[in-house]
Amino acid sequence: MAAARRLTSAAIRARKGTRFAVITAYDAPFARCVEEAGIDVILVGDSLGNVVLGLESTVPVELDDMCRHGAAVKRGTSRAHVIVDLPFGTYQASDEDAVRSAVALVKAGATSVKLEGGIDVAPRIAAIVRAGIPVVAHIGVLPQTASNTSGFRRKTDTERLIADARAVEAAGAFAVVLEMVDGDAARRVTEALEIPTIGIGAGPHCDAQVLVLHDALGLYPDAPPFAKRFAEIATIATDALRTYASEVRDGTFPTASASAGATNADASIYVVASPAK
């Protein structure tokens, strides 16, 4: 049986004017959950630095980190379009660096790549697109360099945002993320473009919305004010682990019947289910 075809960048571009969901994922198990939920666009964001690796920002994230996690997400899915971030320092210096880094991500499993910036990175986007790799742009608040500019304050300069958006569209981006952008400005940017806008903290007028998985599932105690918590997985996990620890301490786990007759063959229980093909 032929493998399922992944959603293409052209198909995502054609969704302009149609609302759709995007979410981050960083490993095979959660990627599988995302795809089974019917979400077919996954962002492997460099936010993994904060939410998975415990770093204070995205800046220390390396290309190898993104390749490793992008590959894991690909292995956990069969149909989803997997966007992988180009981390800080892998595309700023030259077009050659940008293309080389993008190629590494695609070889690892990315369906497309994403990079931050507007007019200033349009040449990088064009170079990557010429190399045959689809690109998602990212304007508004730019986490990789926010600490060196205006920080994480909401962007309200509509004309600058439109100029940035048009520049990345002209360079060949098939979609653009708007992060922490004033809602009316996001509406005007969305109306000005022929490619989909993907909002995060940018109000309801974008074509799509993206959230960080750990925010949406309540895996961290705090989340940005714009991020709705759709579950409280951290509470569920903590309660389950507390019960496990209690049962180990009081001797109710494991039971004698469960361990009777155990052999080395039982080691097979540690083999995870085969990923989707």
C-alpha cells in the first residue's frame, strides 16, 4: 500500500480565507496525538528550547536540536505537514548559510521551514525557495531577537507590518506567522495578502491559529494571556505519578500475580508501538 501523502505547501496556501488549526509538537507521541485529532499542520518550533529543554530563551537552540525533534515529529505522523524552525544563527549571515540549514532540516524530516523577519530576511526566503524548499515567514514579535529590540510588546505599526508581510510574500513564502500583533493590524495584514496568515496572540482575524502544545494542554503552570488552556494535563500527570509512588511505597504495586512467571521475554513490553508509516 502506498504511503499517505503529506499535506503540501501549495495545499496550505490554497486555504487562504479558510480557518484552520496549527499547533506545535516536538516528539513522536504528541505528534501522533495531534494528527489523530485532525490537525494536519504541525510546527516544530524553536520554542522547544523553553518548553522541552528548559532553556530561558530560544537563542541557545541548535540546528541539531531542530533536526532531531523534526525527525521525531515526522516519524510520529504520516499525513501532517511538518514546519520546522530555523534556529537563531543558522540563516542570518548569508543566503548560503540559510540554504544549507534549510536543506539539513528537510533531510531530517521537515516538509517546510520557518524563519523570523520581514523585509530584512526576504533575500534569505527567496534563496531557500529557489533551492526548492517551501518557507513560512514570521513577523511581528520575533522571539529570537526580541530582547535586543522592543521586547515582547504587542506590535501596532500596521504599515510596517503590511510592508514586511508583502516582502516575505513576494520572496516566495507560502504562509506567514503573525506573533503578538494588534488585532486590527492583523486583520489588515490578512486582507492585504494572498497567502494565509497564522496568528499567535494576534486576534481572531487571521486565516489560521497556532498555539504552543504545552500551553494548550496545561503542561506548564503559566501560559501567555492569549493562550487558552484546553486541558490540565500537568495536574492529571502529577496525580497519576503520586498514585504510582504511593502504591510502590505501600506495596500494592506490583501485585504478586502480575509478576508471577515473568521472564526475559517480558522485556518486549518496553518496545513502543511502531510509528505511523
